[in-house]
Amino acid sequence: MNLRHLKYFLATAESGQVSRAATLLSISQSSVTGAIRDLETELSVDLFVRSAHGMELTDAGREFLASTREILEKLDEAKKVSKRHSAVSGTISLAATYTVLGYFLPYHLDRLAQLHPKLDIRLSELNRESIEEGLLSNRFDMAVVLTSNISNPELESETLLRSNRRLWVPNNHPFQRKGKVSFEEIAQEKYIMLTVDEAAHTTMKYWSGTNFQPNVKLRTSSVEAVRSMVANGQGITILSDMVYRPWSLEGKRIGTAATEHEIPSMDVGLAWRKGAKLEQPVSILYNYFKDYYALPQIHTR
């Protein structure tokens, strides 16, 4: 196992396709395929489920993905030690929604503090409507939000990360052993509905494309409550990979399954007022994220 293997694996996991990973890395598809095969042989597990639609991570693959990201992020951090003495100073008013603040931003805030110690980022957690209002009134310089929820024509937005949504089930649930699960089958199970960051609205939007409705047992704004209830066999749900963890707080395992019906991804990115001039501190923040996500091997947890 070497860094090349890890970079090829991560590019494939993030893009969902060998061909796209090869294009991002400017190498041949056979090189990517060979590296993944070598990894699976060395680890004695299947990291992906291959299908006509692309490459889906297995549970083992998602666990290995977390380790891969950590290794490559530490390497990138070590390479950029010299940049930690940046003289850039200034204040940025940054807004973020609940999900973004809890599952996306902490690593980046720590990294920005190391790279630009004189940069003062003042963070506010608000819902999307309040963030949009704050951007338009110049209360915030920029926001990190679920760009898949942004539709205000007076705002600019740029997506950094697309997180796939999939079905969460208790460990050893029959759906885990099934290839892809239909929405008709999901509708027959008790469903735990997450409500925070417009998750319930988004859920009903893609359910409306089917002839079925979820059998909602509970609506909650707590991701941990959803995780625990699924792990304890009290229902199932559909949520993004960004908030997925294989264990509940009680230490019970959570499995995943693919669905027959295509589900839109949860997109995370930046938003700002259209036509706003990005002053130097805000440009530093913008360029940090742009540079970070320009490389397939440097993606957030």
C-alpha cells in the first residue's frame, strides 16, 4: 500500500466512477482499477460494489475512506507548514447552517487557523432564510451552506462537495443483502424523518417522484436521535454520506443500502451576495476552499 493507491481510491470514492477518477488524476482507467484491486487484495475486503451506474462504497469502503482522508490530509498539512506564518489579517463574518457547522466546517476552521493565524473568522449558526437575509443586508460576508437548498436569484453560490444520499438500516437488515431497494419496499418500513436544514422538505421532494410515501414514525431535528433509532431497529431513513457514521452512541452498528430510485445529492458550498466585492480576508477564505476542493485527494471528512 502506498500514497498512490490511496489517492486513486479516494478519487474513485469521491467521483463514483473509475473513468471520472482517471480523468481527474490524468491517468489511465487501468491504473485506477489496478490500484483499487491491489488495495482490496491487501485488505482482504471489497471496497466497492461495481454496477453499470458506477462504484458504490461498501461499509468497509466507507470506513477505509475515513482513514484515507486522514492520512492524505495530514500529508497535505505537513507540506504546507511554511504557509502557517501567513501575515494576512482581517475579520470575516461567516454564517453556516446546522449540518454544515456540525459535519463540514470544524476541520476547515482548524486548518484555516493554522494557515492564517491572524485571520479572525466570526461564525454564526442560523437557518437558511436568516443566512440569506444576512448576506443580502451585508451582515455576513459569506456563508457555508447546503447549496442544494439555495434558490435566491440575488445570491451567488458555488458547490464544493456533493454528498450522496443512501438508505440507513439496522445492521443485518434484509435490505443490506438486497442489491437495490425500491421505494415501495421502503414505504412498508417505519421511517425516521430528520427535519433540520430543510431535510424533511428535501425528502418529500424526491419521494414525490415515486408513487409512494414514507411511513413516518418520528420527526426529529437530532441526527444522533435518528442514528440511535435506526441502529436499535426502530425505523430506517435516507440521509447523506456526510453525516453517516457506522455506529450509534450506544455502540450499535448502522448499515446502508442503495435505492433503485435516484436520490439527489446533498450539496455543500459557499454563498455570497451577487455583485459583492470580496475583500482580501474573504478572498483568502474563498480561495482556500477552491484550492482545497480542486484536488480529488484532499476532501473533507
